[in-house]
Amino acid sequence: MTNMSISAQIEDPISWEINLYETAVEGQIEVIYNASLDPCWHIYSQFLDSDDGPVATAFYNEGNEIIEGVTECEPYMAYDPNFMMDLKYFKEEVYWSSLINMSDIASTDTLKGSLLYMVCDATKCLPPTDVYYALPLSEVNSATSRPDLCPPSKHLCDEDNHGEEDTQGEEEEGGLIWIFLMGFGLGFAALFTPCVFPLIPMTVSFFTKTSKTKAAGIKNALIYGFFIIFIYTALGLLLTATFGVDIMNVISTDPYFNVGLFLLLLVFGISFLGYFEIQLPQSWANKADAASDRGGIIGIFFMAATLAIVSFSCTGPLIGGALAGAATGSFEAPTAVMLGFSIALALPFMFFSAFPGYLNSLPTSGGWLNTVKVVLGLIEIGFAFKFLSNADLVLQLGLLPREIFIGIWIVVALTLAAYLFGLIHFPHDSKGAKISWKRKIVGAVFLLFGGYLTPGLWGGSVDAISGFPPPTFYSIWQHEDEHVEAHYRDYDEAMAVAIAQNKPLLLDFTGWACVNCRKMEEQVWTDNRVSKILNNDVILVSLYVDDRTKLPEEEWTLEEYGGKEFYIRTIGKKWSYLQASQFDRNAQPFYVLLDHNGTQIGGSAGYDPNPDAFLEYINDALAKF
């Protein structure tokens, strides 16, 4: 193969120093391993809670046995976007320490060993790397020169990437706005349920009749609205404080919690259909109603509490959906969604108390309120299956593949259409009621929506609900043109096949622990246009740079490139050196197309989950083959 004339992309964000130090105990010395990292890079602790994430830092003696008792400082514990989990790591300057008993070792000997580590930044990881050392025991430093093993952070990443953090803050702020608007929309929907809508004129009438002046009535109504907002927002904070901020992350990741949430929303949805009512204890409502007779601000507070309790059978299911939709892992999200919900609920009470003349413009209560409730119930049942799908994907049970999920949504949409056209009825519907033209229009919308989803049953595109159904690869039908698998993991073997079939060779430098590699395989390789090329037009070989399988000893070598040593003793190190020495890259995923002489064709590609970007690269390279 030939070297590529491209700018160097070798990343080496860490440097090591390993030294020996005297201790206060005679016949004992201390080995201190010091890693210095570039800003915004981090290295992982020895003690990770899961084997499903990155490679933990480990220390080995000359016999390749792990060294016990290596101490480390208290690591940071934070969410790592590369592995989508909370992990223990260090940044900037980190030290490890172990003690060596010299009683059975001559001072003229050499202490040999190795260590294994993995480093990442916020977007990528480098493959696990070995560092080998040989320390003359005659070169022991004085204990007085021993460094501080737990230095304070210099916050280099915060200072160097202030603009990036500002952008992240803006993104979080934008996310909270959408969560607030979602809560506002659900609160607005709750207004048109049988439990809430009739209370608007009753409550406004109460304030206008019991207040001595119009100004007093408006003031009391505003206080009433404030207490509605206070009660519902406090509820969101109370739930989060009780279960913990991480409960929102649990919603997204824990399969059993997702199953529980599915059952909860399913029960709430069925209750909206009128088969049973979910109510808080009647004694709560009676006590709150009695307390509201006290008058003054305390009485107004208990009036708001009475509204929250008696309307729970209608608002409860919507609150559950709102909190589930606000699953972001912070106090801000449930606060924002409940604030939006309560403001939408409180505004009509405050507005009509200030301008009671507008009450005449409200439609009268009637069967249409139950229709709204049934529609909301069916929609909630449809959304409940999203949480069942989450659990199924995590456990990989195959119970709810993409086509079945879409089929359930089609059934829900057609049920909604049939109900709104008056073809089916539920327990609380008025018998023989005339179907309005407005109701028929909404029914037609759901009918069209069901028709739009139908092609999804056989793999068609349903982009309007992207993100809700399972991914395309989680399917009943095995679409051969969408399934991509690299049949080769050895360069020489794959090149021989490429020559025999007269096709170019596509190198896929990847890793077992590379999350972005999996994202490319799931989001890009499954694109119909990409999969056809990978299956038919190239020979694809996946070279795993973190493969720890040992090479035969006769193949062990020590290579150097770009000032970095490569101890090639494993298959992964062989491919890691190949990538670095031939393409000046050491981050994964990395894709490059070669001709039969091993010469690069066109450019190269890295992580970009946009299939169009990968298509542009591969088509350009193929045109030059």
C-alpha cells in the first residue's frame, strides 16, 4: 500500500510518565503512573460499573497479570454521550499509584509492565492503547519530589470551549421551550374534557357574585389562577424530587420502567373511553371543598386544590403523558412541562373572570366534551405503544417490530375515524346524536393519516412519524438490499476477493466499543441506496482496532509512526497501525476505498449520520475506480 498525501489527522491527546519514588516504609517503593490529557479529553477509571461501555484503565505486570491494589483519586461521574451512560473518568492531569515490596527484588533489576487505557472526547473515542514500560530499580526518586496525586481541575475545557458551551446552553434552552409548549398544548386539551370545561362558568360565576367589586373579583380570579399554576408545577417538582432527577433517564433506558409506563398510559387511555373512572379519594375532594369555604387567600387556594382533585380523572392521564414526554433527566424539564400545562389550564379562568361577558361566546356543555375525551384516550393508547417499543428494543425480544408498531397506529387511526364518523360508540356517548361536519372533517384527517401509514407495513417511508416506530432494521421482513454485513475481517483475505471479483475494496476501520460506528451501521448502512452499493459494488471489510485477539508471537513487532509507538501484538493493534501509518488517522469510524494495488481512491469518510453525505463520498470514489 502507498502513503496518502493528506494532512495528518493522528490524534494523540495523552502523554504518560511512569516513575519510582521512595516511601516512608523501608524496603518499599511507590510506582506512580501519570497521564496528562489535552483539554476536553478524558480517560476512564479502573472501576467501571458495566462492561458494556469503554475499556477501563488497567495495569499489568511483566507476566501480563493484572496488578492489584493500584489506587486512584475520586473520579468524575457524569453522562458520557459516546456510550450513553454515566461513567467514571478523569481529565487534565491524573495519577495512579501502586506499592512494590523490594524484599525479593534486587536493586539492579528492572521493573517491567504495561497498562491499557482508552481516551475519548465529547464526540469520539480512540481505540484502546497499551503502554509498555521498563523502569530501572536503581533510579528511584526522593519522596520529597513526589507529586500531588489529586491535583485540582484547571477547567481548561470550560475556558477553551466557552462558545461551544454557550451553544449547548442555547440548545438546552430551546429544548425546554418545546417541552413547555408540549405541556401547554396538553393543558389546553384538558380544558375541553367533561371534568374541566363545565367548571369554567361555575367558577367565574362564583368569583363575580361573591366579590364586592369587579376589581376584587378580578384579583381573586388571578390568585385562583396562580394557585392552579403553583399546584401543578409543584406536583412536577415533587415527582422528580421523590423519584430523583435520573428517573427521566430511566424512562428512556430501563425496559421494565418502560413496560410499567406503557401499562399506566394504556389504563389511562381506556379510562378516557368511558369503561371506568380513575379518581382520587372522594374524601380528599370533600376536605378541600370544605376548606375553600374559609374565604380569603387560604380559601382560594383550597378552591384550586379542589379543581385539581375533582378533575383528576381527566387531567391525570394527560399529566402522565406530559411527564413521560419530558424525559430529559433534569429538574427543569418536568417543571417546564407542568408550568405550561397549568398556565393553559388557568388562563381561561383568569380571562373570563376579568371579562365575564365573553362567557356567552363559549359553547354549551354537551356530548362534544365526551367526544374530545374519547379522542384523547385513543391517541394516548397509540402513544403508549412507543414505551412498549422502547422496552422491546432494549431487550431485543422481537415482540414489536416496525411493521406491527405501524399496524397498531393504523388501527388506532382507523378507530378514531370510525368513531368520529359515528360508526362505533363508547359507553358515555349520546345515543342517536347528530354527527357535525366539524367532527367528520377531523375523522377524515385520521382516515388519511391511517392511509399514509399503510405503506410502512411493507417497508415504505413514513417520515412524518420518524423517531416513533422502531428503526428500519428492526423489521419482520428481511430486506436483503437493506441488510449490510461485512463478510471479511482480514485485509489480505478481502483484497484477494476484491481482485477476483474485480471490485474495489472498502476499508471500514471500526471498533467493538465504538458507539458512532454502530450509529453509522444503523442509520447510514440501512439506507436503501447505501446498502445496494455496499452489498453489490464493493468488497466490504471491517477492521476492528480494539480486537484483543493475540497474534502469533512471530508476528509481534514494534513500529513507530508520527512519534507514536505501536506494540503490535494483537489483531486490533495491527489494524490500528495500518490506519495510522497509511491514512494518518486513528479515530473511528473511518472509511476509505482502495484499488487492487492498495492505493486510495478519492477521499475518505468519517462519522456523519447523514446517508446523503456518505453517498456523495462513495459515489465520487467509485467513479474513479
